[in-house]
Amino acid sequence: MSDSVLFRNGIVLTMDDRHTVLPDADVLVVGERIAEIGVGLAAPEGATVIDASGGILMPGMIDTHRHMWQTAMRGYGADWTLTQYFVWYYLESGRLFRPEDVHAGNLLAAIEAVDAGVTTTVDWSHGLQTPQHADAAVDALQAVPGRFVLAYGNIQQGPWEWSASPGFRDFVSRRITPGDDMLGFQMAFDVTGDPAFPERAAFEVARELGVGVTTHAGVWGATNDDGIRLMHENGFMTPRTVYVHAATLNHDSYHRIAATGGSVSVSTESEQSAGQGYPPTWILRDHDIGVSLSMDTSVWWSGDLFSAMRTTLGADRSREHMEAHGRAETVTHVHLRAEQVVDWATRGGSRALGLDGVVGSLEPGKKADVVLIKNDDSPAMFPILNPYGHVAFQAQRGDVHTVLVNGRIVKRDHKLVGVDLAAAREQVGRTIDHLRGEMGEEAWARGMNPDIPETKVRDNPYTYTEWDAGSAQWKH
Ligand SMILES: [Zn+2]
């Protein structure tokens, strides 16, 4: 059997450095890599030929921050703020997650990612209370044919504690292979701004292991400019550092991030409703800081980057208009373009993760993470006039027709291939039973339904009136 795949006649968004768009071209994949892109390519003998006409071919999308374990609780926190989230995961029910529960959440999240054309996902895994939890997280990621980065964390301990434990070192040596582009590794922890800078020890471990750090920074009420300053003054800000949210920092902090080459993982859907701060792309653009996109957690939000691109455009433009109106001005031309958010959803991620030589664009020689967006049954997939705009504002996860990861077909004709969704369903069901049983029905219901603040309707100086056309007078 041949190991080549030929996509025929698609609109190809290469996302190469020049953002080359080919309106009607073929993409040939041989083995793990993209072999050729062009018009009228010859199909190798035995190649799988996929008709991409009427569709868009683009690189697999890259999510740089997702707490995959929490997908087991999908949608539970729809009405939360960050406060309820912290109480639930940090103080109360997060502790109830056993290794099998982390496995269940990760399995479902990993399948969901590849289904949505997200071929690389950073598992911001801060529920690793023991190395057994970490083994379970990786077992789940390796059971799904996607590309992942395990960002190891544990919210139940200080990073200086868990990163110094023999169990952590043992896990890294057993499960992580430097240079493996299918399963990368980062360390995930936050910097509180404590002047004693206890996080130093964890940064030193990261440096010794040669791995990047990902950190929630500039989160209203949680992390601030002191954390950035301490990292910078102690030499721990590097081009591999990923700052998640970075929504409430001052210019000095953004200057430090820009000067050290780091990037920001923007989770617009999350920032808009949880309260970390206004989605920061408007100010990151000002500082020329690299951006990648992320979904954060499916305990609240969707798990696909179409939503991220759409909300990010909306938030950035909303801010631009609002600020202009505050100056009594009109924005006639928006700064942020659809093309840019498609770049952030692909190249932004590959750059942030140090994988830009491997994935992120459709170019010969790169690993073949390819997404075909095509849906002949959808009235929203015709006409495709502005392909970047189509990806950002028209397409959605149901339009993901075919997905290749590392040259392997993992979804075809809208159906997952070689993925055991039934197993994930069963495992997640057991986790829900466990959590619900441990918490009790009352606490379970309370956790999902936070109190609603009192709403006051303004006093209205006018009374309800209706115009009477017959008498040409207001009726009272
Ligand atoms: Zn997060």
C-alpha cells in the first residue's frame, strides 16, 4: 500500500513567509512529509487521491494552551467567572481527579482537537497531582494520532516543590524524548510576584532540562507585572517562554517580553468571559509581540480555533472602534485582518513552540499536518471569494473534511479514522459519575449554577405610551 496522499484542486493557503495563496492547486504528501505543491501534479502509483475542489487546504491549526484534563467536565462552567473556576479546580473538586479522570479528559480533548483540524495542541496539564496522573495524561495523548506538547504542571503544589521531586525527574526520563516532534514538553507554572521569587528553582530545572516554560501572566487578580519583572531580572525570559493571556500588563512588561523574544498565547473566548483582562492583541500588535491562539478550557468554551480566530478579530476590532469613539473619531480601516488571525492560528503556534521548521505551513519538506475545509452540503461554503475571511468568519468545525497529521489520514469525509470515540465516551461517563458521587448532588448543582447578582432596572422618567393614529395623540 502506498503511503502517499494527493489533494487535488483546492484553494491552498500555504501560510509560508510570503503567505502564498494558490487558487487551484494540488498538495502531494509522501510518507510523513509534504513532497510537492503545484498545479496538475502526477499521482504516485497507489496514492490516495482526495478531491479538494470547492475547499480550502491549509496547515493544521495549533493551540498553544488547553487544559485538556478539564474537557471531562465539558460545558459545566458556562456561567463561571475566574473566581468560580479557581474555587472549583484549585480548592475543591480539582483534587478529586484521579489518574483515570485525567486520562478521560485528555482522551476526549485530543480527539476533539484532531476532529476540528487542530493538529498540534499544548496540553497545559496543571492537574498532575502525582506522576501517575502524568503517565495517564501522556497515555491518552499517545492513544490519539495528533501532535501534542505536554506542559507539565500541578496546581496543588508550588512549582519549586513538584519540579524538585524525584517522581517528576523519573517521569521526564521515562516518557519524554528530546526532539520528538509528536510529543513535546514544557513546564507549566505561574509566577505570583512574591519578592522572594520561589519559582526560581523551577525555572532552573527548566533550564537544566532545556525546555520552555509556559506561564499565565497578566491575569487580573492573579499574576501581574511583578512576576514579569522578577523573571526578567533573573534571566528567565527566553524566546521559548509562552505568556498565556498577558492581558493586564503595563508597557514595561510588554517591552520586556518583546525584547526577550517571547510570545503570547491569546485565549480570546476565555478572556472575554472569565475576566483575565481585555483580549490583548490590540496592544501586542503595538509592541510587535508574537501571538498564538488558544482555547484554554472546554469546561466553559468551545475547543476549536475557528472560534478563536473569530472572537479575536471581533475583540480587536471592537476595541479599536470603542477607543476611536471615545475620541469622537471613526475607524474607516481596521488594523487586524482575517489573514493575520489565520497566521496566528498556524505559524503563530509553530513559532511559539519552536516547531516552525517542522509544521505551521504547507511547504515541501515540512511534516504533513494538513487540513481540508470543505463541505459541499453547506450553504456557507459557497462562494469562497476571500479564503482567509472564509476560514475566520464562515467556516466551522463541521466543515473540516479531511485532516492529516504527520502524513497520516486521521479524518476523512468528515469522519474520524482510527480513533476510538466510544472509549472516550465511556471513560468520561465514569469520571462524571465519580465526581458527582464524591461531591454530592447539591454541591454538583451549586458548582454549575453560580448565584446571579441582583439586577436593577433604571428608573425611567417616561411612562409607557402608545401613539393613537386616530386621534393623533399619545394614549396613556
Ligand atoms: Zn489557562
